[in-house]
Amino acid sequence: MLEDIKKKVVSVAKKACESGLCLDGSGNFSIKDEETGYIAITPTKLPRAEMTYHDIIIIDSEGNIVENKTGLKPTSETMMHLEAYKTREDINAVVHTHSMYATSFAICSEEIKGVVFEALAYGGKVPLAKYGRPGTSELAKSIIEPLKISDAVLMEKHGALLVDKDIDVALTKATYLEEVAQMYYHSLAIKSFLKSDRPLEAIPEEEFKAWKYPESMKK
Ligand SMILES: [Zn+2]
């Protein structure tokens, strides 16, 4: 059932690995089918290279198994995915990574300032979800409030969570978040080397909002 959706989950999970956002089996991915409300989600403990669409598990909105062809367990972070869909009825995809630079800021409980326009891809801001032990309902609940104000969430001492209607866009957001985190990290390092006192400011929200495609290019 839902084979096209399952294939899409696998292709995005593999793409995330190939682009360096995830290593081997880290991170997890899901798509909610609009018609049935069922969720196709990646399994736990399966190297990404070995994953096929048969391994993707179908669950309902409460986490009950609807279809499980290969007997693997759904990701241990399933509760977090379910909470994301409950919190945001407008989304159909969840991408969760432990990408290096974004996670490094999450480990330090520091925000990733939107210092370049690439940050617009995920809305410019990344609220921090308070630490919760992986796989617990505490972690699942921690993302609720941040998700109400942003499509991008930094999970303290853990990783990043991106949501969208479309899983390809959610993955793009994860890619841009990692890129901005990397640039922000290097910018902080330069300021530190130079012993600069000037604060490193984010681009103001109004400035992000003011961006538009150039009028002269529209025709
Ligand atoms: Zn995780």
C-alpha cells in the first residue's frame, strides 16, 4: 500500500545520506498521505544503503502499525513525527537530521542566526526545543511550541527538524539550515580570531520579508 509514497521516503532518506546531512542510518523521515492520513516512516537500525521501499512502515496517526512488510520497527523517534503532524495540520512531511553544524549549535543550546538570505528557505528563524531523551514523549512534546512558530526547529543536544507539505522541500530546508549553520559557525570563528567586538547580527525579519524577485526580470 502507498507504494509511491514509500518510494519517495526512501529516495529522500538516501539523498540526505548522499549529501552528507545524515550518516548511515542516522536521521529519520516520513510522509503523511493526505487521503488516508496514514504515515509512511523509515525503520530503525537499517543502513540507508540497504533500505528499499518494502522496509518503510505504514502507521496511523496514533502510531499503530498498519503495514509492516519486513518486520523492522519504525524509527525510535516515531512519537516526534506523530506530534509534528498533530501540531501542524498543514504539513505532510517531516525530515529529521543530526547534521554536523546545525547539531553542533543544538549541543551548545545556541541559536543559528539567519545571517544570509539562504535562511529564507526555512523561514529565517530556528527556535530551540528543550532537551528530551531520544525516543521519549518528553522529546516528542518538546517540539510542539517551536513548531507552532517555525518550519525549522533545533533540538537541544540532538539535531534538527524540518517540516513542509512536500518532503523534497523539507529536505531542501534541512540542506539550507546546515549551510547557514556552517557559514554562521565560520563567521563566529573569524570574529573570534580577529577579536572583533562587533556583534554578529541576523538579517532582520523585515528585511527577509522585503525580498522579492526583481521586477525587471519578470517578463
Ligand atoms: Zn534524532
